[in-house]
Amino acid sequence: MDIPELHEHFVCGSSFGWLFGVDIHMNIRMVEPFSRKSYNLPPLDFCPAILNDPDHNWEVLKAISDHDPSERSDFTVMVVGYNNRVPFRRHGDPTWTIPYKSYGAINDVVFFKGKFYAVGYVCSDQIFVVDVGLGPDAELISLDHQVPMLPNTYKYLAEFKGELLVLQIQKARGIASGRASGTRNEAWPCPHKGTTNIVVHKLDLDLEGKSCFECEHLDNHALFVGNNSAVIIDPKRVPGSGCINNSIYYTHTPSDIGRCCGNDLGIYDMVQKRLARYYSPEALFSSESSFTYLFVFPTWLASN
């Protein structure tokens, strides 16, 4: 499907069946690809120095909304990754608001029971909550949770049947290239070597995050994570989809590309505890040795 509304935009996620794109001027556009309805959001213009980076629009790793804009116009959008912050914009706000924080980078956010929840990047074991209703006084509040965090994991959040899931996608360690330095001397979870394990926990927020347990299955549903809002579907309701029950479909993300090759697309069967790829390395990279990459950032999209 060709989407002219997103030409010259870097697609930075999907939420409730809407795609998000950011252009080189840091303008964000939301597009519903089937109806072609769209919204233009104010530019992310509060950090002018980042515009000197030719790939600065890649700094928006993900954008999500709290509701379906097709159903209600008073929606809020939150952005992940921009200068290691999570700016948000409520309906009608002329500019973006940056919650106060003193932590490191954020890997994922989800809207859950009236608030945004965020989880830290690879080296962080923190989970945060943001009440955007506080407006300019909003801040990232760290939860005192008991989720056992594994090393070398990319972390994601998802809502499933009224509960908050914490996913940890564990990567093989390798020698990865840093986008800023252009060197290959940093040991880091390396997506090109592939995912080695995925662990999912349910977090009981009624007990302030002090209770959690590991999930062995998804009640015959399939979960899709990446630079989109997590999507959970019942394969029985999508005939012919080929989706596997109790499986997690994952992709590489822009944050992977920033560290190394970004070649990590696969399926994890939670019951069999088995990993499988659905694209070969040759489909993404023309030459590993020369680091000539085909920059592809798959985004899962589920139409409402």
C-alpha cells in the first residue's frame, strides 16, 4: 500500500490502527492508512541542536496515542526516544510537554488505565508512570516493582485483558557498531546475532507493582511488538492470518539500527519456548562485511 501522506517521513510507530511519521523538520503526522484521515501535530522544536544531525528524525523511535482518534478527538500522543525524553501533547495543546526526569533512555511506553507507563532501555531495570493530566508538572515516577530483570534485554510493555505485561527480549552479546562513533569496539546486546530468549511477566499494579508472575502463555492470543504500540490479537478472529497461538512476533527497531545491524525479526513460541525467524539475513543486508545496510523498520499495524 502506497501512503503519499507519509512520503518523506520516517515512520515511527503505529497505535490504534494509525501510523505516525516524522519529517526532517520534526513535524509529526498521524495517518489512518485505509480512510486516509490524518492529523498534523506541532513540531518537536524544543531541542534545535539535534537538527544538525542528518538523521535527526530517527531520534523519534516511537509515537503512540492513548485513544483511537477515530473515536474521540481528545487524544494524547507521547513520543519515545527524542533526546532520551518522552514528550507528550494533549489535544488542543499548542506545544509539547516534557515530563521531568533524571533517568536514562526509555525503550517503550504504553497507555494503561488512564496513565502512561514507560520502561527503561537495555541497562535499566526501571518502570515509570506518567500522569499527563498534570500538564507542565508531569514527571516520570519510578515504580518499586518486583519484576526480575534479565541482563541484555530490550524491554516492552503491553496491555492484555486489563493487565500490564512486561516483556524482556534477551539478545546475544556481540561487538556492535556505534552510530555516533562509527566504531565496532563496544560490547552490546547485538540484534544481528539474534534474540536468544523472551520472558513475559504480569505486573500487579493494584499492589503498587510489588507482585508479579511469569506468563507461560497468552491464552491462545498472539502478541506483536516493535516500534509500534503492542498489538494483541486472537488468531481465531482473523481467519487465514497464519498467526500462531501463544506466540510473540518481534522486529528490530530504530534503536537496534543505531547500535548495530538491526537484523532481528522472529517469532517466539511461548509454549514450546522456541525461536524462529521469518526473514533471512540476506533479505535485509546486501553485505555484512561492508556494512551496507538496507534500513528497514517494520511496523506492525492492526486496523480497527
